[in-house]
Amino acid sequence: MNGTGAQLAELDRLAAAHPEPGVDVLICPPATLIHRAASALAQSPVSVGGQDCHAAMSGAHTGDVAAQMLAEAGATAAILGHSERRADHGETDAQVRDKTAAAIAAGLVAVVCLGESLDDREAGRTLDVVGAQLDGSVPDDASADRLVIAYEPIWAIGTGKVPTLEQIGEVHDFLRDRLSARFGREPGTAIRLLYGGSVKPGNAAEIFAVNNVDGALVGGASLKAEDFSPIIAALEAA
């Protein structure tokens, strides 16, 4: 819940800094800015997505936004199951799964978020928690061209705390194996795995060097082009 029209100028700066990025770049602004952001980036390879969608395509759901509405506004993707949605709105894995199916049906890329709490981490439950979230949040007909998985340890989001590279690698290797077992080795290998949780210009390069980390879901550091641009450059160089 950050961003007003005045901040759209950051998109111009970002597009100017990366006219031909060697990686996929996606900006997910508030729903109120999706159409304006997509219009501003129409001549840029930078894509625009939403931060959530409803599982239904239409209906009496005041205040919600359907996946096809996001697509009509210019979005190509939607973030689903973010820990803040799960915590603030009580979203379950089953609800995230239904939203993911709706996003895919509308032609969007579903960026499905997983992550454990600090209590889970300290109790040694991390893999059990993210494994259950993966199983429950991803529909069976998901494919690599319409699904991205983002691992975001809840205790690292916006706190400045970051898991060790070994901890990040352990979870990403686990998720890769889990996806390959469910969807087959080739499809499971093709699904992109992002790391999120206090990713900054100063730590991006070492995170991108971890096995099975294909990119990042960036929070606060994406609000200004001067902070987000070095992260994009680090991924281009990885």
C-alpha cells in the first residue's frame, strides 16, 4: 500500500536505466495505478502486475478485483498469497490456490508466495511449512510459463534480517525438488524460484549466486529506481 500518481516518475527513471534489460522486470503497483503504470511503460520491456486478485471472475465482492480486470488494466501478472495477505486477511492455502487458478485462467502469470514465521524457523519447521504451502497453494494444471514461486521468510520481510545463504539455498533446493516430483523434472526445473525478504542492492549479488535462486521479489527497495536498478543489474550479471 505504497504509491500515488506522483511516484510514477520512478518508472520513467527505471525504464531509462534499463532500456533492454537482460532479465524479466515486473513492477506491481497498487491497483489504482496499474493502468497508468502500464501506459507509462507501454514502450518499455518492463511489465506491470497486480498485488492480488479475487478467485471469482465477477460477482458481489465489493472492494475486490478480478484477475480479468487486472489484465484489462494492463497487468500481465499477479502476486498471490503474500504473507501480509495471509496474515491481514486470513487467506488459506486453498484460497490462494483458487486465486492462482483464476489468475492463470485470465492469462496472467501467478507469483505465489510462501514463507515461514520466526517461530517456525526456530522450531525447525521451515521445510514442512513451505512444503505444505506449496502443495496447497498451487493448482495441478499450473505450468512454468504461468507460475512463479517466491520464497519469503516472514521474519525477514522489511526487518533487515536475511537468512544465511545456506538457509536460502536449502529452501530453494527443497522447492525445486518438490516441484520436479510433482510436475516432472523438466517442468519443475523451468518454474522460476524467487527469493524475497529484505533484498537490497548490497546483498542482491550474493543471493542471486545461490543455487536455484532465479530472481527476487523485492519490497521496499523497489519503491525508488535508484535502489531497484542495482538489483536488476545484479541479476543481469548473475
